[in-house]
Amino acid sequence: MTRTEKNGLLTKIVLLLCFAAMALITLSAQAEGSVERGTEKARACQVCHGRGGHSTNPTYPILAGQHAQYIQKQLRAFRAGTRKDPIMNGMAAPLSDQDIEDVAAFFHSNS
């Protein structure tokens, strides 16, 4: 391989890495939940899980202060139907990924 070919290959690799890094930054920026947006989106959740996620009914888990990633994982599983609960499957079905991020941020902030 000539020096020119090596430089061309190196340039392509650097560009590919830059593109991958920018894609990851974009995805992580979009994945961040907003407590403010989550406050509105979590209203229906609070009927069962209590105000701010502080459930007083042992039937419904306390969501206040729970890790956001855990809430996101569970809501996505309910939405996909891989975790079964007739109420939660229906509640999670219409949620977008951003809705899930926002709701998770809201409950995580209410410790």
C-alpha cells in the first residue's frame, strides 16, 4: 500500500469515526428526558402510582426516586408486550420513546 493510499484510508477512518461520534451525541441528546415535559405526561401515571410517584397503595410500586433507566426499561417492555400487565400494557402502548424518557426523568426527580 502506498503512502497516498494509507493517507486516504486514514482519512476515511477518521471521517467515519467523526460521523459515528456525532450520531451518538445526537442520539443521547434526543434520549434525555425532560422533568418539565414529564410532569405533564406523568399525570395519568399518578392516578395509581401516587402524586409524584409516592404510592400509598402496595398494589402499585413507588416510582419516586427510581432510576430513570429502570423506568424506561420497564415502560418499553410494557409497550412491546414483553412484560405483561393488562393495565400497564395499555398505558405504555401510545408512549413514544421521548414520552418514556420524560416520564422517567419526572419520577426520578421526585425522591
